[in-house]
Amino acid sequence: MPSQKLTQSEINEHLLKLPGWKVQDGKLHREYKFPDFSLAIGFIMAAAVVIEKKNHHPEWFNVYNKVTVDLTTHDSGGITSKDIDLAAVLEQISVRLA
């Protein structure tokens, strides 16, 4: 069963606790910048373990020290609590590598 799509008000409330995240093109969006390529890839690899366990995969893109992340729940047609939860996990991982 798909997760329930959050309202814009609910999303805005969650964004208060997710610094650097915003809604862009209907998705939760964040751009991370790390000191170098190794740390950017380290972030991706550390996150991959958690992401696979959650079975909720981001759209992401890496160039050198930058990782761009977009989160949406495709089968729900928008942002759900799954996306909020994954964004919070990504924040925790990024703090360890910044």
C-alpha cells in the first residue's frame, strides 16, 4: 500500500527541522557540498546501506564534491513521510562527513 502524500503545510512543518532542504519540482531537494570527492562518495556509500534497508531510493547526482538529492514517493505521487525520514537520515550521515 502506498504511503499517503503529505500536504504542503505538513511538508513545510517538517522542513523546519531539515536545514538545507526545500521543495523543488514537487520533490524534496538538497545539495550537499563536501571538502572533496572522496567524502562525497563516502556519503553516497554510507547512505546506500540505509537506503537499501529502507527500500526507498533517492534520485541523486554526483559531480566531484557535490551530491544533489531529490526525494519523492513515486507510487504516492509526491512527498510522503518516507521522504522526510530518508532526508533526516541523510542529514545525520552528512554531518559525520562534513
